[in-house]
Amino acid sequence: MAHDSSLELLSEAKLDPRPHAGLLTYNPSIELFARAAGSRTLEIWRSNGQTVAKNSQKGERETVEALQWKADGEFLAVGWSDGIVRLMGLESSKAVHQIPVCDAAKAKITCIGWARNHAAKRPASSRKPGTTALNDLSLDGLTLDEKRKKTTTLDLPRELAFLEVETALPKLSPLPASGGSGDDMYVFTTRASLEFLFRPFSPETSDLVDVMLVGTDDGQIHLSIYDSFVIGNFKYNLPNDLGNTDPLKLMHHASNPDLSTHSLLFRPSSKGETRELYLVPMDLTFIHSSPENLSLLASKTTTLQKLLRYVRQVQMHMVYEWQSTRELPGKFLNSINESLRETGTYGEMDIGQAIYHSVVTGHTFPEVKEWLVDQLAERGHKRWDKAVVSGLENLRSLVHENFLPSLERIAIILSRLLGIARFHESKDEIGFTSTQITKVMDIVSCLMLVGNKILLLVMEELDLFHAFSGWLRHEIDRLASSSSSDELTEKEATMEHGKILTYIQQYMHASPLQAYLSKVSKDESSRDSQLVGDVTSLLDVLDKQIKKQEDGKSQSTVVHQIEFLGDFLLENSNVVFNGIAEAEKRSVRFGQATKIELENSITKVDVRMCAANHGDTKNGLTYTALTEENFKNIVHLFRTDTHIINGISSTVKTQHTCLSLGDAQVLDLRFLNEDSLLVLLSLEDDLRIIRVPHPSDKLGYHDYSPGNLASPHVLSTGEVTSVFPNVLIPSEGNFAPVQMEVKQASSDRGDFPARVCLLGNDLQTYKVFSLPAEFL
């Protein structure tokens, strides 16, 4: 006899506005909820109703198309109608990753699947028997004899491979809130977001591969791994013998951690309602046949990508700060230069020459005196001093605390990739060569050289400007005073006239920093990229150019500009990233499709994939649960057995069973785990959830072919609650659920029981219940 207990209410919320297109989901490991709050807004909130984040895109027509939490709940993937999937981190209200998926004018996102696989050669979190990790092996406090008796053996090759050098480096510093631009301008502005993005690699999870699949309504599948490393797009077309030539769109995705083959459920893209679906295996053989260092390679490349984004923002901030030191002084200088030209008395003399004259001779031209006393005065001098000093100090901090440290981290990652490239003789296996990595390392060395040059020039300019600013303030006070004072005379005696004259000559009109921080045109960048593309050492070329520049010789190249070097670094890094992606892309294939066809339009669908032992290998068992229009008490179950050899799917066999649940009305259905299908029912004025053990052969599975459905197993209304375990949903007011989501128990970030989330028929009342242990 089945248990007849009630669900316990955990939380309740009133959603206003209603979730757009039913897009509403619960984090699997923490009490966070996400929904499309209307068509154009994403909202993330806690169970107490507190809003964590609320985001809209800048475009007037961009809408939320799909939502999916990562398996561990650390990211939320949001598909927008502009064709971009944005990943929201738990520590930031801004998107930390942006993944372009499709051209918004040609296709739209229909489904996001996010799963976790175990790499094939070693079960997750396993080690050789009798071995331990470096951090677990402690001999502190033991005597010599006790140390000798300690028999634990260290898995040294593995531990050395996954040793994290970066953790010994100082943490990266957050960037200012202003000065950046683009999608990443706020991503790196807080300590919390930096620590979230640049978490150290964990050897304990080194055998786990996170896979994201994004489907679009033109049949494309976009594949990425490890949060943001893009493998590429794949187009799936049905074979001719299945008789459908319409484009397909992905509507569901299922996987199992122990299988590198995933199950994709497609439907015809052009039809509003459909009676047919297509279940297609997708073999990710690069996971099955992955080398031991797949996770190391992927984690390092994704960290490298994030560091490159960080460096790019730092460069923007550096240029912004340098420009801020020139903008206001430039306005002041242009004003007096124009006045000097209008007099026609001094020929081609500009303010630099006039001030130089004043420093050397003590004589000030009338126009310059008027400008200093009446226009610039004390207030203008303070603004000038603040603009230059704060800008140069900020630039110094950016180079010292952000730019050079991030380049050091990039260099360490590149050295690891260089070791991987040298270990693998064939480029085909990993997608890049040691020569390509060496070239990227050469560019990083160039950026380090330029960074240090900038740092030296900033320090020198600060020192010289302090001397010049002191003289300028003294000159304003002297000229404004009707008589000389002892205080002014004493100040004049302390002036460092050599530094003042050097600043006027070398920095006031055109700072040497412009050799590194100026804007580079596309033509100049393209020209120099071709010129230095094949050089053996870009560092040698740069060193020669810098020496020419310091000797006052004219420059016809932009290789010393930080913008050019940053673009050149990104260009050559993308060669490596694309090579890795292409190597993995060659290992992706689609298997034999299965057509699932009902007599009426399909209304509710869910999919679950299990692993079944088959000798020395594991087969994939994919269960598809369906309901159909006009038969609201019927549940269809399809069991598709996919034979998998060495990560490649081969023969496929599908069985079918059908349950007729008395006078019940099926409102929704969802798989809870590999053993349980939960069906939400309206039954005799009650709301209940029954648990169907879908793998059980007692359900009467029969061999299936399209058009050959099994006869229903008819249960009376009483038998529904006596045969299947069931729980009663507390009925309060007029609450009538129309949508269900289920989550397994989790202990990742606190103990959470198995939960069921129900959205009422008003599309606003949202309740979360815990599932009783005796029901499961």
C-alpha cells in the first residue's frame, strides 16, 4: 500500500510580473530562484523575497529565451534574443561570461542544457590505491621513526601535474568602476567577483567536465565546456529515411555523468504543435578518450581567456587615466596659445617657450601674466594639479597592481601549456604546438617590457610635475601680489629649476607616455601585424624600436603601443584557442536518431538518461516521458537503449509503455532521479504527486517503432494511489498548480531535501515543498 502523506511547505512567493514563457527555475544547491520577470528582465531572488539581481539588456526588444543553472549551482546561463548566452555568477549582479551563440536575425535560442561528465580514464575524485594528495600528506609533529613508518604513498606525477603555482602569487586587484568599456567594464571591479572568477583549480574535481549545449531553432547546437571554452557549432539534419525535411530545434537535453554520449530531443521548428519528436545521441568522444590533462588544459585555457579580458580592461583604464592627465591641462594651454597668436607680437612663440622664458629670466610676458593671474589663478591651478597627479598616480597603480601581476599570471599559464605541448608530440591531439605558445609568451614579454617602461616614465613625470606645479603656484602668487614677501623669496630659493625646465620641454606639451598609450588605427595595426607576424623574436624588435624612440629618432611603427600589443596578444591567443576547439570538435558526432510519434499533439515532455552496465562497457538508457492532447490521464514512457563502444554510440533500440491513470488529470511530469518519475495529478478534488518507478520492467515495456504504440495499462482511480507511492499537496485557497520543477537533495552548500516547486494557474503563486523521505 502506498504512503499517503502531505508535502511540507518551505517557501511561498507572489511573482509580479508573471514569468515570461514559464521561464522559472530553482538553484540545485542553494536557495536562489531565477525567472524571466516579464519578457525583457531577468530576476534572481532568495526564498525570503530579497532580490539578488535584476538585469535587462540595452536593446529595446531583447527578451529572455532560456534559463539553466549549472550542475553545482555556481552559474546561471541566460539565453537572450540577441543570440548571446550570458553567465551570471553568484557573487555578481553582472554577467561574468558572454557566449555568442547565433545571429539574432537568423535564429533564436530554444534550449540550454548544462551537464557534468566524468572523464573516462579515471573515475571522479579517484587516485591509485594507497596514494594521497600533497595537501593530505602531513608529517608535522612526527618523530623520524614515525615518519619512516608512515606508509602512505604519494601519487607524485599526478600531484605535480595539478600543482597550483598561481596560489602563491598576490591576488589580483579590482579595477576602478569608471574607465573601462564594453561588456566587461564592471566584471572585474569588486574583490568578490575577482575571487569568484579566478578560483584556483581543484585536483579533487580534475576528472569532471562541465558541458553546455545551446540549441537554436535552425537546428544548430552550440557546444562549450568548462563554463566558457567554446568548442563550436554543429548542424544536425535528420536522415532522409525519417521523412522530415523541416529544420529542427532542440527542446530537451539529457546526460549521465558516466557517459560521454548525451541525448538530444528535437522537434520540428516550423510547427506550433507537433505529434513527433526525435531523440538523437551526441557523442563527445573527446571526453571518453581524453588525456589525463584534459581538465588541466581546459581550466588553464579558460583562466587564460579570463586574464586576457582582465588585461584588456586594464589597458582601457590605463589609457583613460593617461588621457585624463592631458585633457584639462590641454584646454588651459590651448587657451593661452590662442591669445598669444592673436596678439601677433611674439611670432611663433607658444606658452611652453613663454614659461621657459619666465623660469630662466624671471620676466613674464603681459599676456602670460594675465592668463596666470586672472584665468588660471589658484582654483585653476588646483584643478590642473589634481588632474595630473591623480591621473598619474592611478596610472602607476594600474601598472603596478593590475597590469604587471596579470601578465605574470599569464606567463605562468603559458609555461604550463608549453609543457603540455612538448609532452604531446602531435598537434592533432591537443590542437596547438610549442611554437605557437612560444610566440604568445614572446608578446607577453613585450607587454611586460612596455609596462615597466610606462612605470618608469610615470614616476619620472610625477617627480617633474611636482616641481613644475610648485613653481606654477609660486608664480601665480608672485604675480598676484603687489609686493614681494619673504615667504615667496624663500619658496623661490627651494625651486628645482632643472626639473621645471625638463618638464616644460619634455612633458608639458607631449608626454613620452604617448609612445605607449596612444590610439592605434586599424590600418596601422594590420600593417604591423603582417610585418612582425613571422619574426623570431618580437621582443628584440620592440627593444630596438624603444631605443630609437628614446634617442629621438622618428618612428614608423606602432609595435611599442600597448593597444597594438594587446590586440596582437589576443589575436595569437585565439589561434591557440581555436586549435584546441578544432581538435575537440573533430571528436563530436551524432548517432542514430529515433522518431517518437504519438497520435495527438504532445503537451508535456521530460527526459532522463541513465547508465546501464553491459559487460565491460556501459549503455545509455534514455527515458522520455510524454503527455498528449485530448488524453489528459495518459502518460507515455519511451525507453531508448543506446549501445556505446569506446564513447561512440551504435545500435539503438526503443521500447514503449503507456499508463492510463483512471480519472486523474496529468498536470505535469518530471524525472527526479534515475529511479523516479514524479507525476503531478488532479485526482478526485485533490492534488497529488505520484512516484512512478520508470526503469521497472513491471510497467510492461514493448518494442517500439513509429506508428506502433503499446496498448495502455489501465488503472482505476483507486489503483493509482494504491499502486504508486503518492503525496498530497496541501490545498490552500484556490491554488491549482500548472507547472512543476523537481530538485534532488543537495549538501553542497547546506543540507537541502528533495524539493518540488509548483507554479499556480494564476502564473504568480509559486510554492516550494520538501518531499518526505518515506515517499522517496
